Amino acid sequence: VVEWMLPHLKRRPCSLVRGPSGVGGELFFQKHIESLQGTGIKELDAALWPGHAALLEVPTAKALIGAAQMNVIEFHTMNTGKLFFAHPDRMVFDLDPGDGVAWAQVQEAAQLMHSFLQQLGLQSFLKTSGGKGLHVVVPVRRMHDWDTVKGFSRAVVLHMAKTIPQRFVARSGPKNRVGKIFIDYLRNGPGATTVCAWSARARPGLGISVPVAWAELPTLRGGNHWTVKTVHERLDTGNAPWASYGRAARSLRPAMSA
């Protein structure tokens, strides 16, 4: 998947989920170079995020293969790049269904998010999470700071939860989302990450996070529609459903005043 995955990894700080004993064993996040020297994984300049240890980047095929050889299963990226860390270039809304939520409700939730964002003048892109839910990704012009982007994403989620309380909840925690979908906006803060497109997930079945077109939403069978065993069926399509992503970034200012 290197051809399709690297565009989503290059130039972005990345966190890794390693599973030396497989998905059934102990899993741990790794955000710093530590034992990964010589793999091709790059340590970014510590000055990028003052007061924090240097972050990682997976910029090449060698680094991706090196990560796999070190039992990395999941690749998670931040909503910004190494050249403009203080200004995010995307928002992510993670649709996380609670107990008792049917898959059709998740599909409906994604379409509702898509429609609302369209009303705000924002283009959004869809991908499977590789797990239970879906990710709605909104490219943003690099002109807003972290607080602005996270604050706006929170406002969107609060509006959805207030407008359609029978479907959405804005508070995390299993008790709060029984029968409802938590729209996770917390991924839009500094240091937060979201699983990268084309990454596997460290859970039984090894689902894959795959970019999809909005027209494909009704055909999806779940957030793990594709797995390590079946994702080869999708490789010819690659990132084509997101072909317009690079031209879709918008300022949030008109949306904030809508």
C-alpha cells in the first residue's frame, strides 16, 4: 500500500501502535524515536512543538517497511504538517457508535454530517475507520490556530447533538452514548491523532481505514468493510475517491459566522 499510504503520512507527525505479540497481545503507543533508529523513521525537529519531545515522521517506503518490521500495526497522524505545525490543515470528526447502534444509523450520521458541513460551505471527505465507525475529514486552509479549529469542531458537534439528540451525543464515555453516536471532535487538538488512511487496526480481523467516495456510503457494510485479507480488492481504486482533496481546503471564517 506504499503508493497510496505515503501521501497521507509524509510531512505529518505520526504516532505508532506496536504489537510485538500480535493484536491479541499487549499494544502500546510510541510517539518518539527511542528503539526505532535505523528503520528509516525520521525524528522531527524538537523545536516544532516547544516543550515536548521530538515527534516522528514516516516519510518513505523504507520507513514504512521498517515500521512493519518493528511490529507497528497502526499509524496515526496529526492534523498538521511539520512545516506549519501551529496551523492545522484539517478537521476530523470520528463517528463512534455506542452499544445498540445499528450500522445504518452510522451511515445516516455520516450523511447528516456531510450535509451540514456542505451548508457551512465546507467540503468533507469520507473514510472507513477500520473499526466500528467512520471518519469525516474536512481540509482547512492553514490560517487558523489549534484553539480556533478545535473550538469550531466542538461547536459543530454541539449543534448536531442539540439538533438531533436522539442520534448524537457530544460527551464521550460508554454510558453517554448507549444507542447513540459520539462525534469525537477531541482529535482536533494539538497532539491528538487519527488513524491514517490505509493503516490496519490492531484488533481481530485487522480492518483497514480506506478512503471512499460519498456515493459509496450506502454500499459499506461497516467501518471494517476492508481488512488485511480483502484490501487488495481496493488497491486499484487507491486514493481516487479523494482526488479533489488537495483543492478543497477552505477558511473557517465564513462558516463561523454562518
